[in-house]
Amino acid sequence: MIPADPAPATSARQGRLRRMGPPAAVAALVVGASCAVLWAEPTTPGGPIPVCPTKALFGVVCPGCGALRMLSSLLQGDVGAAVRYNAVALVASGLLLWSLVAWTAGRWRGSRVRSWQDLRFAPVTAGVVIALWLVVRNIPVSPFSALAV
């Protein structure tokens, strides 16, 4: 009996490893950025991270204000503080994680995996939510004033 040729299995394995390079690079960037956020400790006033330029220049709380503090709190396991700093950015982080997992699974399988951004109204919905968050965070009346960080 003639043994089976191991070359197709080896080349398939090498192709899969080659396809996993970009997700591995993104994972390394995420870990590096997370370490930088933990090191900078954005929840401490006067740290190395500057104030939001939109807030400094225009006095407006932008939709992203508090996102680094949210991420820092989340990385430290304080979900309540993360929600208080920026609830929409917390949801966006979950959606981003979902996207990265779907992308990585698609690269692993060699075929595209659908995710939330493939939904028909995802871009419009995201834009409307961000615009509403900008408006609501800047209403100077209680309880909305508590959303400004």
C-alpha cells in the first residue's frame, strides 16, 4: 500500500497559519493599547493623557469623552464605573469585540463570517445612536447633566 501524501495537509495548515497573521497582529495591538491605558490611568486627573480636544476647544462633551476612562475601568473589572464614564462606548466595545471574533473565525475557516456590521441598517443605526448620545450628553438639565464626564 502506498502511503498518503502529507503535502496537502501541510500546505493547508501553512495557509491557515498565514491567514491568522493579521488577527494575531490586531490582538497584539489590543493588548499593547490596553497595557498603555492601564499604565496611563486616565481616571486619575493630571495624568499623561490630555483632555479631550473637543471638550477643551468647544466646551462640548463629545460622544467619545470618557471612553479611555471606561476602558480603564473595564480592564480593572469595574463595570459600574465603565457604564458611568461612557455607556455607549461600552456597548461599542462589545460590538467591536464581536466583529474581531467573527473576523478571526472567518480567517481561521477560510470563509467570511457574518457579523453585526453586515446588517442592513447597522451604519445608519450607529450614526443615529452617536448623534443622539452627543445631544443627550450635552443637555444641561438633570438627569442628563450626570452623563457629562
